[in-house]
Amino acid sequence: MEQGWAWWIGFNAAVLVMLALDLGVIHRKSHEVKFKEAMFWSVVWTLAAGVFDLGLWLGWFGTYPPEARGRAALEFLTGYLIERSLSFDNLFVFAVIFTYFAVPRIYHHRVLFWGILGALIFRAAFIFGGLELINRFEWMIFVFGAFLIFTGVKLGLAKDQEIQPEKNPIVRLMRRFVPLSPGYVGGKFLARVDGRRLATPLLLVLVFLETTDIVFALDSIPAVFGITRDAFIVFTSNIFAILGLRALYFVLAAFMKMFAYLSYGLAVLLVFIGAKMLAEPLLHQKMPVGVSLGIVAVILAVAVVASILKPPRPRAGVTP
């Protein structure tokens, strides 16, 4: 069901207010985010998503009729869970990028803030573009489904692929055509050095974060299309998932290797959603949202529990 512009404007205004408070008041001064602080904000953003989901169920948000509110809430929860779980790959990439560019820890939060703000804009464009394609060309749902299956199989077969920022074409173009300062200049993305206006390496890091998020969005957004084609649900579940991503990074960055089998769980998850997208139009029957939510939860739970109970053995010659 299409939501009126008032709900879209209201939701985005609320998000912008929260982000403004975050950067302008709570984190006005750059500092290293400690575990307790990160855990607190991770819980806050998760509870915010829970309140929004409850509001959908009770009819506080949107113009859903009473008989559609329960389905809207389940679709949001399933989409949110999918987006949140797929974001674990983002967290690993964030850690690699910050390490590669030797970004001081006190600037991590600032880069992630602006990176996520940019992600909101790009994902909105992807969501509306993808839904427009599906609505105009019904066969596009098969393209998205096949792409998710391909991505899932590729992820499952991947063998410790190394991320090499220096080979990213955007990074190479920036280094070639944009004058860069020799080092970081506080938390600035642009700075005047020796009378010249230069980009700092922090801007390079931000651009790299944005380009990698675009790649991840190509997987995660079609995955939510497999659950619902309600633009408001797809958009809000995406936004809440990435709003909590920044705090989740600081919570889990030091523990990423604990969940060694999570990538396999994510691979199975992508294949499941892709197969669902292919099968439903052919069978002329949609899988109940509650069943989809249960399968997604079981896949992720099995991957996490397996990682905890039976961590993989270190390879020969490799010190754990």
C-alpha cells in the first residue's frame, strides 16, 4: 500500500534530526568510541527499530488498514533482520579500510557518520529505482532472484579473499586527479595546506566506504524485494539497519572472527531469498511472511551457534 508523502517526509525528517543530534551534540568532539558507549547506542538504535515495528503493528505509522498492519510489521521485521545480518560483511570491510589507511580511532565515528548519511541517499535511489523496474518489467524479479543466488553461491565458495583498496578504481582516480594532503589534518575532509586547498586521506577513506556500500546494497536491497514490494517498508527497514550499523561496528569490530561461519549463513540466506523470488511467480503463491522470518532467523542462528560451538581449526603454519 502506497504511503502519503507526509509519512515519507516525517520519517526522513526524524532521521535527520537524530543524525544532527548525534553529530552536533552527542559526538561533537572527536573521540575513540569505547565498547560500553558503542553497546549503549547499538541497543538504542535496535530499540528504535523495535518501537517503529510496534508502531506499524498498532497503526501509529503509515496509513495501513487494520487488516494489513500485522503483515506490514512482519515484513518490516524480516527486512530489518535480513539487512542487519547482511551488514556484518560491511563491518569487516570497514575494519579493513580503517586499518589499511591507518585512520586514527578518534576519527572512525566521523567517517562512519558521513558514510552512512551518504548510504541513506544511495539506498533510497536504489530502492525506488529497483521497485520501478519491477513494476514496469515483471520479469526483473527473476533477474534479481538469479543475481542473489549467484551472489550467495559466490560468497559460499569464497576463500579468504583479500580486500585491496589500492585496486579500487574510484580510489585510483582520486589519487590521480585530486590533490591530497600528505597526512590527516584533524578530522577534516578538506584542508588548506601551504596555501593550497587539498583533500585529506580521510576524504579518500569516505569515498571508498561509499563505493563499497553501493556494492553491498546491490545484494541487500534485492533481498528485501524478496519479502515485500512496499517501498515504505523496504526503505525504513534499510534505514534502521544502517543507522545501527555504526554503533554495531564498534561493538563487534574486535570480535568479527568469532563468527567464522557467518559468511556461509549469509550465503545460504541469499540463495534462499533468491530461490523464493524465482519460485513465487511461477507457483502463483507467496510464502507467508512469518514463515520467511522463521527461516531467516534459523539460518542465522545456526551459523552463529556453529561458530561458537565449533570454531574452524587454524591452517597449518598460521598462528591464531
